[in-house]
Amino acid sequence: MSGTRVLVAMDGSENSAMALKYYVESIHKPGNYVILAHCAEYLNLNYGMVSLSQADPSVVERTINEEEKRIHTLIEHLNNILKTHNMTGEVVRIQGGDPGHQIVEKTKEMNVDFLVTGSRGLGKLRRTLMGSVSDYLVHHAHIPVMVYKHTDKVHDKHQ
């Protein structure tokens, strides 16, 4: 395969969508192989329930099914983006563990040359406490990483 292999990390957020849009409009070259990697997280399980061990199993199952539908819809949308922009590539789903680590491992596994990610724009305190996937990628990826920060979202978060 000729051309640059580019992985765009997608989490379903507006920031990742804007990073992809910037890549498509400003960086993409014909011949690049584009991998849209969705790092699946069960949002409603992560934030909607205090303890899965205490939850009704039918509620957990229903929530997982709803999340799978949401993720499936996003993956279909990402495939449509590849087709709409006539980009050669694929959509992959990354599962398990820490998203930053999983994305770095996927770049190695798929011989990626360049990594694109969005930034949530966390303030220093939140980034220190929660960690940042984009910070992790910048410090641990073996390849160049572009972190896209949408200019409408840039403001002072240090206060």
C-alpha cells in the first residue's frame, strides 16, 4: 500500500469530529490510507450508574444494548464519511482498557505513520486528575501526533 497510513482517533465527540473535518479539508492527500478508529466506551455505564454490582442485570443488559446501537450508528456514520470523501481506508473499533494505550497499540499493529486526535480542552486541574487521552498519545505514540483544538473552543481554562 502506498501513501501515508493515518489513524484518526474518534470517540463520537464534537472535538473528534472537528479533528476529522480538519484532517479531511486541510491535510488529506489522495493515496493516504485513513483508519478511523473508534474507541468504544459505554458512556451510560461509565457515568449513569454508581455501581454495576448493585444494578439490576436486566437494566445493565438493556443499557449495554443501547450503547451497542449508539456505537453501531457511529461506525456506520464513519464508514459513510470515508465513502463521501472518496478516501481509501477503514473503520476499526478499539475496545478494552485505557483508550490512550489502546490507540497507541493500534497504531503499532496497523503500521500507522501519522495520528490525528481532538482535544477536549480540559483545564490543568481536570487534566491532572482525570488524565488526557491526547496528552497520553503525544507522550507515548511512536509516530507524529496532531492534536486538533477547535478555535471556537479555545479559551482560558486556567481560572
